[in-house]
Amino acid sequence: IAAVEVRQSRHGRLTVHLSEPADLPPPWQSTPDRLHWYVPTTMDVDDLGPLTGEVDPPYPLLVTLGHADTGELWLLNCEEIGVLRLTGDLVMGRNLARHVVAQLAVNPWSACVKVDCIGLGRELTALGDGIRYREAGEADTAITEMLAEAIATVDRAPDSGMDVATARTGQADIDLWPGRLLLLDTTDSSTHPSLRELRRLVTDQTGHT
């Protein structure tokens, strides 16, 4: 799942937007390209399929970005996107970044997420132990740690025979498959030597980092 769209009205509809074509069972309905699947928001959740008990949420980095001009609520799966660059107005961009991190601290499906905030978001650490702030001078250390974890997950995923999202719900082994997010406030990413490798890894290994 790359994104989720919720139309909140008398004829409400929930649509999941996939990053690649797939088939979902009834009652899901699809567009011809099999990339967009939807159900009415009035449908009982039990009708969407059997609940499988205590499992980890598959998409812990799913966050609300806002409403479309036509009223639909949009949520983005940051883990599937991999690398997200915020540009434009500096104040609004930083506010949006804080908004995303705050959600990851309180969303019930984001309980296992850890966020490293570099140069931005010191005040967000009060929201929980999963939020860690570092000064800009500590960026290389944080990026190197994140790169090491991403490599370890890439090596681990093939052993389970699943992507990370599936492994979470399937309880592939006794260890957790946590979500991680690195928030870096910078205008020049070339100053961090490990960042290019991290970006390449999460882009080339989507679903396995």
C-alpha cells in the first residue's frame, strides 16, 4: 500500500492505492489497472476478511498528510515511498515534518516506530521514547546507524521469504520488524557521506528495509 484515500460523506469510500498491481478478494472492487481498490466506508470491518488475532500492524509509517480540495482525507505510507523530500516554504515544510513525527508518536498502529530527528523537532521528544532528537553535528552518526539497521533488515527479509509488511502480520519469527524514520533538516545532503547509500538502499530494496 502506497497511500490510503478516505472519502467521508453519505456515500463514503475507502480506497487503497497500491505501488504495483495486485488482486484483493471480495468485497474489494478494483479499477482496471488493479492499482486502486475500494470499499464503502459503511461496510462492517468483519466483512473485509477474517481477523487473525494479535499481529503487528503491517504499515506503521502510515501518516495523514491532509485533505484534498474535494474533501478526501489522504494518508501516505512513508515506508513504501522510501525517500520523501519536503521542499517549498521553509516554515510550512518544517511544520509538516513535525506533524508527521507527532502522528508516529501517537498513532496506535505506530507503536513500534522509532524516529531520529536531526536538527528539527527537539520538542517532539516529550511525546514518547520512540522519538529521539540529535543536533545537526550528530547527523552522520544517526545516518550510519540507520544504514546498518537497513542492511540488517535487507539480509533478514529473504530468510523469512516475505517482505517486511507481510512478515509483521505473519509473525515470521519471534523478533519484531520495527519501522524507522529519519528526519533530516538540511539543504545540502552531500555533506553526509552515508546518506547517499541509505537513500539508494531504501529505494532499491522497497519493502525489505
